[in-house]
Amino acid sequence: MDAFGCTSRGQAHRAGLWLIKTELLETQTVDFSVGAEGLRHVPGDVIEICDDDYAGISTGGRVLAVNSQTRTLTLDREITLPSSGTTLISLVDGNGNPVSVEVQSVTDGVKVKVSRVPDGVAEYSVWGLKLPTLRQRLFRCVSIRENDDGTYAITAVQHVPEKEAIVDNGAHFDGDRRGTVNDVTPPAVQHLTAEVTADSGEYQVLARWDTPKVVKGVSFLLRLTVAADDGSERLVSTARTTETTYRFRQLALGNYSLTVRAVNARGQQGDPASVSFRIAAPAAPVTIELIPGYFQITAVPKLAVYDPTVQFEFWFSEKRIADIRQVETSARYLGTALYWIAASINIRPGHDYYFYVRSVNTVGKSAFVEAVGRASDDAEGYLSFYKGLINKTHLGKELWTQIDNGQLAPDLTEIRTSITNVSNEITQTVNKKLENQSAAIQQIQKVQVDTNNNLNSMWAVKLQQMKDGRLYIAGIGAGIENTPAGMQSQVLLAADRIAMINPANGNTKPMFVGQGDQIFMNDVFLKRLTAPTITSGGNPPAFSLTPGGRLTAKNADISGNVNANSGTLNNVTINKNCRVLGKLSANQIEGDLVKTVGKPFPRDSRAPERWPSGTITVRVYDDQPFDWQIVIPAVAFRGAKHERKNNNIYSSCRLIVKKNGAEIYNRTTLDNTLIYTGVIDMPAGHGHMTLEFSVSAWLVNGWYPTASISDLLVVVMKKATAGITIS
């Protein structure tokens, strides 16, 4: 809010606080009708309201009889005095002022003995009861309206006399100021949930809730409905319980709505709380986010609306399954969870892998949704990934351990060395067995002469290990052979993973790693590369070249010539000239070549069917780099001739046209038609142009004229001379 005219921050603060407290405390209004008593008050008076329905007991009425000698009043309805405390009754004296006197006793419910009878209390005057446990409600009169039947309608708003002390002094008032003896309306339940479970082919729902505070004597009403085929709701069941849980059994499939509300001993109900749930197979995921990782892909399905009862089944395939009905027979089941990490050394970068996911709950399963993804193609990241794997292996640790000759002998379980002079061969073998495992290391150094008297040399280290009947081999060998094609030297490696590490400066990050028929490198310099397929990093890749010659580049900067037979261009800017030798079709041209606006001239409001009167303003914006030409097609206007016995009179019609405030046309006509048309040049860069078209009409002696003018049409087009001549 804005408080205008405040002379200090304190005054503005008080104004705001006053309005806030008014909104918080004075929230009720009342409307009622009275007879002649309505003349007793004026708007702004503070009055007491005795509302039996609101209070829950009799709090007001009329005095039927007055006995001043016995100080007894006969009331029009029964009242009951509380067991303790002082009860007062408000009466109206002879001056019309309210007077409160103490009630001493009540006989037969209607005969009230008071401490004194005020002067002037008359029969059929009003009375109001003030109980020690009941606060009288005060209202401020807002308006008084006299009705046709002689009664007066009064509208009043709630009045809290403590508000001034609260605002000015920061006072706090405790106690009950409700003005009713009815119980407190129970609060609304909170955290209402419905859990669907299966029970012997049928379905049941367990409802749970809690309350914000403890209220004695409160029970809970439950109402369960199901949506019908026509969109309406059909009642399924109602229940009442004092617990904060309830179970509905033997429910059919459908969309349900459960409403729970608290009820006190008097039947007063709190605000309802509702929750909707479905007993049906879940909806399929709307999207499946595939997050690439190193030799892994994380699948995260997402529903259109979150449902805590739904999980997801994950199926995996290295090839796309054309018929999604064959997923269960063709794909591999991974598991059921909220998300799944498919991790394996067989998930290689650069290859597509297919996930088939469906939602499941206690009722059923949705249809499968397909998603395709790839592992990360971050080569540098893979090298760091392999660094960690290599350093965890015994071989990796051994490479970084300095050689100690004194430790060699105890480590050898069995060493056999044989030297053969014939073949000049040295073979060393180390082996060991442990239950169902065996391992062997063999080093061979051989120089031999073959049958063709060719000399061959070889050195090799072989490692093999047997476990569970499966043989694992690793080895490295180097050799030189005299072949029919000539001398050939080679170095061969056999391993699941091959890595090269430069230990300079303590570096343990590999320069390259080969694993799973793939090689990972950080920096590569090549003179010539021949590859059927080239794909860049990123998901999806930003650049790719297929064997068929299809080139895909997300951000290409081409400075040479481009020749293309067909294709699609999006968001393209042509900086220089462009020639289109064929046919050009365009749905929309920004910076329109032609713009047209039209509008009828305004009419005089006194007799709009008689004559035009007013101004139309057209503003043309200088927002393009080319010149505009403004064309105003013909505007026809005329007055009228009025024949009289002695002499004729005429209605005049005038049209004035201004350009940027300067008058360029001003003509007046009587009963003949005039035509205005114009062509105006608007050079680029000279600023906006404003055209004003003003029409008026008049007749002698202030009589209503008769005139007409056609609608205004303005055409703005790009100025050009190509393609047209006139002579």
C-alpha cells in the first residue's frame, strides 16, 4: 500500500499497521432489518449484536412486561443463568440509552429479577444478555437504508475496541473473544495420504492423516468417491472413525477421491482435506533421461505427475528392438527401481545402447518406452578413469615399486631354468597352485636356425592363470624373423587392457589406453587420417561424417564455396547480395515490404449517423534500413444540400491532413464530393513520421449537419523503382 501525506515514517507505519490489524481482527459483517429503532442510530455508531444462532444460546429479545415494584421483567424467551459469575442484562431506558443491570434470579426461565429497573423501560423494548463466559459482539454501523415496507436495513462491520491499544501500544489480549458458547471448530486434517495395496486379487487403500493440534472429542468423517464415465463422481463409501487411519477394502479399478474432515461433539465440521489416487496400471514414463558415464549409462525415467507408488522396470539391449512387444524375449532384464545405472566394460563409447522402461505398481504395468543413449565420449576423462583403475591393480602398484634384488628369492615359488645349446634357448617358468586356481609365468629367450638356414630371434614373457576352468592370458613378445618377404621385426601384446604411462615427474596418468577393441588418447597429431566414420564428442555429437558422405555439423564456419543441390537452412543471415534464379516462396518476411492499416473516421456522439467528427493519427516508424513510401488511396468526403422554401442551406465538410505537425492538405466541400489521395516519401534514418487526418462538419445556426467520408486506408511499402516504369 502507499500512504500519501504522511509527515513521518512513524505515521506511515501506524497507517499500515492499522490496516493490517483491521484485516486480521475485523473480519465479519452483518446485515439485518429493524423497525423504528433504525432511526436511533446513524452510520458510525458502535452497536451490540445479539445473534442467538451465532452464540448458540438465547442472548437477546424483547421485554413483554415490566414490574418496577418487584424489579421483575418478563422476557419473550427462556434464558439460563450460569452456575458462577455475574450475569448482566442490557435494557434501553427512557432516553434511548443502553443500561446494564445485574440479574439476580430467573423464574420459569422467562421471569427475570434484576437489581434495579431503569427509568423508562417500556414493554416490547429490546434486551440483551451478557454472560461471564460470553463476550458481546460489537459492530460499527456502515449504512442505514429505508425499505419500502417501513423497515430499516442496517449493514455493520465487526468492531474490536482493543485494536487501538494493539496498534499504538503493542498491547496483547488473551482470552476468548469469540462471542459464542459453541465448541471450537476442529482444524483441518493434514498430511492426508492414500496407499494402494493388493489383497487376494482385490485392492485396498490405507488412508493416513494427522491433525495440527490435539482436540478432545473429535472424530473424522471419510467420504470416498470414484469418477464415472460421464465425468461425474459416484459415492463409493462413507465412514466415521476416531483414529487417524482407515482402510477401505474390495475396491475396483478407477480414479478415486478421498475427503476427510474433523467433526466435534456438536457436529461442527472442520475444513475438508482431499487426496486423489488411482487404482489402475500406472502411466508410462513421459521422458527417460540417459546420463552418460565412463563405461556406464544412467537411466532416469520421469512421469508427467509424480506418483510415489510407482517404480520402473529396466530392460537393456545392444540393438534396437523393432517390435516393442518382443522386449521381454529379446532384451535383458536389469531390475526394478526408480533409476538404474547400467555399468559394464562392454558398454563402449561411440555405440548406441537401448533401454526399454515401463512403470509398475501393485495394480499392473504400463507400456514400454524406448530410449537410446551412449556412454561418455570424453577421451581425457577416460584417461583419468583408467589412471584410477590401473593404480588399483597389483601390476600398477608393482610398476611404481623400486626393484630390490634381496627380495627376489623368497618370492619365487618354483623356478625352472633350462638352457639348450642346440637352439640357444633360455626358458624360465614360475608357477603356483591354490585350490581351483593356478598361475604360471614363463620367460623365453630364443635364437634358432630354421630348415631354410634362416636365423630367427625371439624374446617373450607369457602369463596365464586358470580359474573356474577358464584360462586368462597376458603376454608381450618381440622377435625378428627372416621371411620370404624379407626380414620382419615385430612386438606383440596380448592383454585385456594395454596402457602406456610416462612416469616423468611422478605422473601416473596414461598417455593412451587400449581396451575392448577401443583406444583412448588425449592428444594425437596425424599427418593423414583415413576413416569411414568420424564423430566428435558430445551427446549428441556436434560433428559427424558417415561413410555415405552425410556431414552433420552443429556450428560450422565455412569461408569457401558451398555447392548444394537441396537442404534446409534455419536462422541464416546473408551479409551481401543474393540472387535467386529460380522460384522464391516465403511464408513471412520480417521487415514487411508492404504494410496496410485502415480505420473508419470517428463520428459525433450526439448524432453518430449524421456526420463525421474527429482525428485519426497514423505513425510510421523508421525501423528498417531502407526507404519507405507511404500511399494514401482515395478518401472521398462531401457535405449536403438542404432545400428550403426561400433559400437552400448547405452542410459543410472539411478534411485537414498534417505531416509531422505541418499542414499538407486543407479543403472544404458542400454538396459536391472531393477526393484526397497522396504519395509521401520517407527516407531511412530521418526519424519516424506522424500523419494526422482531421474531419469536421457544420451547419448554420448550430443545427446538426449531414456529411460523409470514406474510411481511411494507409499503405506503407518499401520504395523501389525496379520492375515498373510510367511515361
